[in-house]
Amino acid sequence: MAVFAQKMHTFTTIFLLLFMASLSTALLDAHYYDKTCPQAEKIILGTVYNASMHDPKVPARILRMFFHDCFIRGCDASVLLDSTPGNQAEKDGPPNISVRSFYVIDDAKTKLEMACPHTVSCADIITIAARDVVTMSGGPRWNVLKGRKDGRISKAAETINLPAPTFNVTQLIQSFAKRGLGAKDLVALSGGHTLGFSHCSSFEARLHNFSSAHDVDPSMNNEFSQKLRKKCPKPNKDHNAGEFLDSTSSTFDNDYYRRLMAGKGVFGSDQALVGDYRTRWIVEAFAKDQSLFFKEFAASMVKLGNVGVIENGEVRLKCRVVN
């Protein structure tokens, strides 16, 4: 009888988790603001476009902000909260020190509060802005599901759960699986690196004293590694030195995958995708077919946008502080 009760309890728990997962997707809706704030997407797009015209780094930064938000507590805008005397927030955790352009979300929020007060969540602003920067850079467009609420908890210590640029494929697959994402999502979302730049600190371990047998990571193209060693000498006194993550860093395209096939991935975690049978075939497919990559990237962005959605949170009046 006790065994039966235990099995029933397990079944009920699994059922509730599945029910909650389907419920979170059901409550999000592409038309969520159609009546309450019909101009919401137009306001966000205008803000992001203007910011990108003044600073070409904005698209990569907004896309990274979305990933770093959704990967910790789900897409709840916890990455936007400022630290307080009693709490160090996510944005001050080591992997997020280099996340920038929070002012773009602040600007969009200010305009939205004037147009339709207390209506559009900061979590939805990040999600819509991430789609917009991809589309503006030449990538795909998709319908963003909306209706997220903003979380009230943000802890710097939890940023340890972000996938690191040193991860191997097993670690990456495990990290993505915890968020309900598969190997195809992992490879597709890694393609977000087609926009972006990395400082030497994130990849210099591949260039100097890599292992007892190799000074340089042997999976790296030799000519490419020599170029990076010049940019990132040891010791490196230029803290702004680094490398773009693909050769067309302001255009959203599949060049990132073609470079991985040539051994020119900047991060060890990126290059590892080619060296593992579970992910290599997907990299090859995306390198050959940009439209396939666009389709899968859009689908994976929708899936990531559904992670940890809060329906009973709040709509922050200012994205940096809880109400």
C-alpha cells in the first residue's frame, strides 16, 4: 500500500509539472497586448533601432541579455535588477559583468509607461527586443509570445549556472536539458554568436599552456590560433583586446557555423560542437543551409522564451527595481 501511495505521489508530481509547463505556454499569447497596449512592439522596435544606430554593439548585447536572463530563473527580467545593500544581483555576477546596454530596456520601459502604464512587463520587453535585434541584423523574424511577469529575486551566485565558454558538449547538453532544450536547440542558439565579440579572457586558455601535450588547443585552425595569440599575448595588458565571434559580426547569418567547420571557433565550447557526433551533423546542416538555421533558431528562441515563465509576478514600473 505504501509503495502504491508513493507511486501515486510521483505520478501526481509529474502530472502537475507537465500541466504547469503546458499552462505556461498556453497563457503566453502573441496577441497579449493587442487591446491593452497595441503600440507596444512598435515602441520597443523604435527604441532598439535608434540605440543600434548610435551603437552597433547593441544587437549582440541585447541578444546576450535575453540568453543570460532566461538561463537563470527563466525569462523573468531578473538580470535587469540592480544590486542592493543586502543583495548582490545577477548583473553583478562574474559572467554578467560584461553584459551591457541595459539603458536600451530602460528607455523602452519609460516610453511604454507613458503610452500604457503598468501594462508591459520588463521580461516581455527583453524578449521582444531580442527578436528585433536579430531581424534588424538580417536574421529571421518570429511571433513573440507575450504575457510574462517580472520576478522579484535576483542573485549573483546563481550566474554560476550559465554555460561557460570552456564547457564540453556533454556539459552543454546537460545545461540545456535542465531548461527543457535539446541538442538541436543548443546548436541553433549557439548560432547567436554570429553577432558578438569576446574579450581574450574568455578564450586565452586555448592559446597558451592548453595541456601538457599542446601549447595551443589542437582543434583550432593553426593560422587562426597564431592571429589570436598576437591579439591576446601572455601577459595581456590590453583588457579591451579580443576577437569577433564570426567574420560578419554585425550580420545575422550562418558564417559562425562555416567558421566552426574550418576550426575557427573562438570559444572552446563552440569548437566542441564540431568534435562531437551528437552535434556535428547539426553544425554541418546549418553551415550548408542558412534558411534551415534561421527556421531552427526562431523555433528555439520561442522555446527558450517559454522557460520559467511567471504568470503571477508583477509588472515592474522600473526595470531595475522591484515595485
